[in-house]
Amino acid sequence: MTTTYQIRPYQEQDFPAIQRLNAAEGWNQLVRLHERTQLAWQHSNAALVVEHTGEVIGYVRGMTDTQVTLYICELLIEADFRGQGLAQQLFARLHDWYPTTRIEVLASSSSESFYRGQAFRPFYGFRKSFE
């Protein structure tokens, strides 16, 4: 049996499913800051979702200047669907949209091996939150 997935641009009605995925992953700050997270999605110019049987099971959200840099803010695939190449397909779609940009992403220790496996190279960065 072939499993089919649809990758498509984010739509406002996807946001509750995205927050469900965030909660399941333990990304509690995104869930807690609901309105700010929703505004971030509205202002992101690189935002895709993955659907399976009509349900959002993954997403990528980023921002780009369209020429040099594409910064990935979040990438998440529901645990039961990982390992099927969906994240790679999301990256490929973003590359189709913005072929001249480099992709920048901050990785956690749990996702480092994934990005290294996709030929990302490590770089040094910082983060500071104001809350």
C-alpha cells in the first residue's frame, strides 16, 4: 500500500493542528504564547504543511529575503511519521521556491544527527529571549 502525503502552503485554518503538534512535541512556549505564535505564522514567508488523509502531520516555518538566506524557525514532523523523508521533501520544496538561498537552522542535540545526515554543516550561533 502506498502512503500519500500532500505538501502545500500554510493556511490560517492549519494553526490549531500546528499547535497540537507543538504540544505533543513539548514545545510549550509556542503553545503558551498562542497569539504571538499565530502572528509569527501569519508573517512568515516560507511556511508549508504536510497533510496525510486530510490531517496536518508536519510543518516547516521560515523567513527569507528570497535571495541569500532562508532561516528555518521550526521544523516538525509528527513522531509516527518520522523517517519517511518528509522533512527532506519540505526542504526540497523550499529550495524550489527559493533556489538561490542558503538554509540556516538552529538544531538541538536531539536533531543534530538529522541535519548532519542532510549535509548541513555546523556553525556557531547565539540566541537570546526577552521575556
